[in-house]
Amino acid sequence: MGPVTAVGPVSIRPGLASLSGYHSPQVDVAVRLNTNESPLPPPPEFRAALAEACGAIAFNRYPDRDARALRETIAAHHGVEPSQVFCANGSNEVLQCLLLAYGGPDRTAALFEPTYTLHGHIARVTGTAVAVGPRAADFRLDLPAVRRVLAGSSPVVTFLCSPNNPTGVVDTPEEIEAVVDAAPGLVVVDEAYGQFARTSGLDLLAAGDASAERVVVVRTFSKTWSMAALRLGYLVASPEVVAACELVALPYHLDALKQAAGTIALRFAAEMAERVAFVTEERGRVAARLAALPVETWPSEANFILFRPATRHAQQVWTDLVERSVLVRDCSTWTGTPGCLRVTVGTAAENDAFLDALEKVL
Ligand SMILES: *Cc1c(COP(=O)(O)O)cnc(C)c1O
């Protein structure tokens, strides 16, 4: 896509023109390890149950606007109240709703790079200013720098991402608490890979102290739940935050099929935990083989590994891998990860294909 230009006298909103769309190239290759999806489909029993539920949907009617069954099931899964759960079409739409409700002109969101590119992107699309702070060299939160950025920008929303994309680093409960203490507004912890970590921002919410009402935990069905195609994400927060998001969400934004699919999916928590265990084991195997190659790597607590080729340019390695039908993510132009690539942990065969190709390319 070329630059966005005006149609005759009509131009887009100032501030949008400088943004570029967010996309990972969808290249036709045999081994796709670029977008951190689960390599495994959901269990066949899920498909069967969904097909049955599909037969019972009243397609001529609008869906349950409050998505009650889905929110009750998610709430029970996390041991919270349904009034603390807001669902949307992917966690990215959850983030967009948060920013539509709390961001906007004259308001600021803070984030610490390297981190998920879409936090800043969605903020800017909603007219929210973005204050950016650096993470430490080991990609952990640099708390003095965090406090400086928060004091200087008074953000209405502060974004964390744990495990962080693209580094795989988990923010500890103590670190998150320190950020909540220093932040004047909401602290949004994006836990797209939360099932891989031993700790969660949800523990802070459960602790229920005064500052907990400013904690927002965002989760998705796209990764561990093997349902990127479904586009379903949610947040767990105080009921006031949920009400604010409902204010800006479009009426009936969650279709009936998605509501049914999400509700049914949660019956398969044990199968999903098995998938997480499998991916975690494969991640160890990939990391061990990477350690023998001329690349720098960082310990990951997610379903991907960030690595930096030591002997060749990242973009050249990326291209050479594509030529061998292996697609990884090029993070080399992102802030804070110069020269880095990110590989998603796939099936054993996919991981071997990646490692074999990388060995040759290097
Ligand atoms: C993949 C990912 C998401 C998922 O977004 P969806 O819209 O739910 O598919 C959200 N946050 C982070 C950090 C991610 O890596």
C-alpha cells in the first residue's frame, strides 16, 4: 500500500497521515512462524460442539448485546464477577475501546519499548498522545525510568505487556505493583500470552486493594486458545472500566457465533493447558538448538523466541529463510530490538524446519 493521500479536497484527519498500517506480511510459505498463533487446532470435540450450537442460533435476530453467557463463563474461569468482564472482537478491539473511552485529544498513554507495536498505534489512531519510555538492556522494566515517564506525562493509560511481545519477558507482580503505584491512571496489562507465565496481573485484581481498581488485564482467544480466526478477546477490570468500554463499543458488536464459540471453548481448558505444556517443551528444545548457533537469544516465557543473528544482517536472514519457505517476524526496525528476529514456537516438524533452515542460512 502506498502513502495515504487526499481524495480531491477531502483529506484524512491530521495525525493519521503519518501512521502506517500495522501488518505482518502474509507470505505463502510452508512454515509460518511469524504471528505467534498456536500451531495446533482446537480439539475436534470443540468443533462438534460449535457445529451443534450453530444449529441453534436464531440468525434472524440480533445477538445478546450483553454477551451474558460468554461473560459469565469467562468470569467463572477467572473467579471474578461478570460485571468485571468486557469482550470484543480480538483483544486489539478491547484495547481500542479502552482508548476510545479513556484516551483522545489532550490525553496521553504511556508505554515502554520494546513492546507490542499496536499499543502505540491504536493510541495514535484514537488521537491519544503517546509517551514512550525505554526498558532496560535486558528488556526488564527500568522502574526509575518508568517513574520519570509517568511523572512527566501523567498518562490516563499506562500499557504493560506480560509476557512482553516481542521479547518474552514477564513483568513480576512486584514490578506491576510499582507501576500501578506510580501511574496516575489505568494500568493495562496485556496478557495475550498470560497462560505461559506463572504470575498474572489478575492476582493484583484479586488482592482487591485500593489501587487494584485501576488494573486492567487484557486476554485473547487468539494464541493459547488456538482461535486466532475467531477474533475474540476480553478484559478483566473493575465494573466502571467495563461500563466505560460498553459506552464506546458498537451495538451488537459481538456476533452470536463468536459468543457461542467463546463459551464452548472454555469447556476445553484442560486441552488448552496440554497445548501450553507442549509448546513450552518445544520452546526449550528450540532455545537449546539456537544456543549452539551464532545468534544472541533471550529467555522467553511465551510461545516465541527473540533472537539476533550475530554474523549476518537480520533482514538478509529473514529473506533467506523465506526462500526456504520459513516465515519469521522481522523486528529489526522496531524500537529497542535492532537486528532482531522473532520466531513463533510451532509443531516439532515446523521447529525443525526452521532450525535446519536457519543453520544453513547462517
Ligand atoms: C497477538 C497479540 C494480541 C492479540 O490480539 P487479538 O486481537 O486478540 O488477536 C494482543 N496483544 C499482544 C501483545 C499480542 O501479541
